[in-house]
Amino acid sequence: MPIAGASCYFVDEQGRPFGHRLNGLSREQLQEYRHDFCERDPFFPALHQPSGKDIVALEDISGQRDTAGYLEGFLHRYGYCDEVEMFFRRPDGRIAMGVGMIRDERSGRFRASELELIAKVKPFLHLTLAAYLNTNAEGLQWRTSSFASQLTTREVEVVEHLLGGASNREIANLCNVTIATVKAHFFNIFDKTGVTSRTELVARILTQ
């Protein structure tokens, strides 16, 4: 099943996505999304928390939510024509992770048969993630933890870019600072949290 791009992300207690990992999408697109379209996104996880629905297609919500600004301002401008979102929930029903899949004009909109295939595959993906979601539920909500409370707003932003797999150069571009400033942020983060490496930092966040 062809897709033009995909994004996998964590979801915090307020239903906001963070820690995006991208496939076929650029960091610049992610930066624009975060700054201008995140809370206008009809797939914004908090909007779908009450529904209990775990697979959401664009056609499912086009008549229920204001999708025009997101479609015209973001998706269509980059040549994308359709999107489907999968949500993965904790045992208490709260959305903890999500995967967005995007199609361009070459592959066209998702067909009914493809949505059925996604629905069949999704339980197996959830099974793969189940132990992780169960044992790391609180770790995924790290923004509200005592760990995050030690950090400044900019340091939290740097950590979230790290969780998304960004390099120092990519973090610098996303935060509009120099690489030296990013390294200084990590030095301060390590000092405050008592870790000695980026790997240890990620492990602490996801296992606390």
C-alpha cells in the first residue's frame, strides 16, 4: 500500500502529540505543522479521545470538523490529498501514541479496501506495542512529571525533538538556534537530570 509519508508520535496527557518520528516528511514540514497547524489539525488526538475510535479517515471527519484550513493550508500545499490516522490507547483508554499516513496525488485517496487492510493490521501493531504501552504509560506523559519540571520550556522542546530522532543540527534548525546552543542545552539537561548521554536521557524518560 503506497504512502507519501508517515509520522509516528507520542501523545501527552492533554492529548497533544510530541516526539514525532518521520518517514518521507521533512523536519521543516514538522516545524510548520507544530507552529501553525497542530491545534487546527482535524486529527489532533485530543479531539478523538472521547470517541474511542482508533482508525480515523479524512472522509470520516470532513463533515464533522473544520478541515478546510488544514487541507488547503498544509496538506494540499505540499501536494498531499488524503490522510488516515491510527491511535494506540493505554489500558485506561487514553490515547498514548499515534501514526499518521499521508497520500499524494500520484497514489490518490485511500480506497475502502485499503482502509479495511489498515483495520486488520492495526490490532497486530497494538499487540506489538501493548507491553510498551502498559509498562511505560506514565513515561509517555513525561511533560507533567517531576523529571520535566526540572527543565525550562526550551529544554523540554529540545528533549522532545530528541525523542523524535532529531540530530543536533536538526534541533538547531527547528529551534532557530546554533548547534553550540543546542549542545549547551543538553549540558544543562544532563546536569539537572543526572544523566550522562542522550541515550540515557531517552531511556530515563521512557522508563520512569
